Amino acid sequence: MRHRIGMIWQYLLIGCLLSMTGCKSSHEDLVQEELNSGKVNDSLWYGIEFKMTRTEFEEEIFKMNQKGLFMESALGLIDIKFPDRFKYPVRCEFYPEFKNEVIVGMSGRFSYLYWNGFNRNYDNIVLLQELLPKFEIWFKGNGFIEMETNEPANRVGPVYVKVDGNRELKVWNDINLEHVYFSFKDLTKQ
């Protein structure tokens, strides 16, 4: 009996390891395939693009602020409100990552504007279900794949990855049920 239980645990462990390796491998394969395709997708959103200089970015943000689209959040991030594109009003806070004064990535988070811990209608689990199809509409190309990983540490559930040419988009739920985090990366700048 003990031997049988030990064997079951071994099979479970091997299955888990194989499934994690398979996800990583399929992600790595997808990245390599997309980079080899030669497709270039530098567009992020609202005129922000990979390879944009810090000065160009600041000028673009200023224009969007003048139009009332972008505000500065309390954290110093760019804040966009989506009052009617989702079931409930949503906010997005983001900021790009610069390398040598050029945009090479962008990270941020979405949350329902009226989120509170007592109303499950505003949890990030609900928002993620709305957000993934929107990302696929906003960023044409491949669909998302599910990837089990240990990174980032503050997440719950899988990381959803979408790779189109040089642009990688990762989306995941935060452990606190409020935010859906995302990050864009220019894969040619690794």
C-alpha cells in the first residue's frame, strides 16, 4: 500500500513538472517563432510606441492630458478612465519602462473604479474575464496562451501571454483581488 501511494506521488510530481516545462517550452517556442517572423509591432496605445524617446512620450502624454484623456495618478502613473467600455467603470494606471531614454516596455494595472472588498462583482477575477477579449481586439494577432510560472510573486492563477512579432503582453491577477496587472515588453530589447 505504501509503495502504491509513493508511486502515485511520483507520477503526480512528474506530471506537474512536465506540464510546467511544456508551458514554458510552448511560450519559448512562440516567442522564437514570432521573432523569426520579422513582424514588428511597436504600437502600445494612444500613440505610445516602443522606441519612442522620453521627450516624445512626455509630449504625447501632455497632448492626451490637454484632451482630458490622461491624468496623473497619486502614484505618479498615467491614469486613464474607461467609464463605458466595461460592465462597470474601469481605471488603468500605467507607465513605460525606458532604457537609454527609449521605451522598451510598459507596465500597469486595471481595476474597477468602485472596487471594494465586499462586492465580488468588482473583483479582478471578473475584470480579467472582460479584459482578455478586449486586449485581443485592441491588439490584433495571436490569442493568449496560459502560462504557469512563479513570476510575478504577487499574482494568483496563471499568467496569460500574447506574443505578436516583437511585442509580448502578459496579464495576471493580483493576489488582493483588486487589480489585473499587465506588462508589455519589446522582445528585441532583451
